[in-house]
Amino acid sequence: MKADNDNRPQGAAVRFVVQPRLVPGAKAARRLHLTLTEFEAKRAALHRHGFPIPCPVVGHFDLVAIDTWLDRMSGLGAEQLAATDPASLVAERLAAIG
């Protein structure tokens, strides 16, 4: 039985799943395969290495920013992607042979 003060949408009322981009610290920690306690203990060091700060308004972390940071830390940043672009690669090779 539905309570009078329960305003949550029921199954049929939800039309599609929304994947949030901003997530609380526990989910940001999970993205790094850390517990929240481990994440909080390493947070200052993570920020020193460029880990994104939480949104100043809602206090949540941006998953896209976290993934971009992870790509950079792994050497998959924009610089590397541009270097492997086929047109850039051809131009570099043509320049090398004169």
C-alpha cells in the first residue's frame, strides 16, 4: 500500500534511467576502486596530482572529469590521442622524409 507522503515515482511513471554525471564521494571512490575511507585518506594526495575537486555548489564529483584525469594519468590524454590521429601520423611521416 502506498503511503500518502510517498511521492516517489512508481515503476510505470519512470520513462528512462538517468545516469548522473555528478556523484557523491562514495561513488567517486568506487570509480577508483577504493572504499570511502581509503578515498578520504588519499584525497589530498589525489588533488595534488590533479584529481578533480567536487562541485562547489552540490559537493559532488564529476565522473567525466574523473575519467579524463584517469586517462591523463594513464598516458591517454589529448596529446597522445592527437599523436595517433591518422592524418597527423601521415603528415609527420611525410615531413620526416622531406
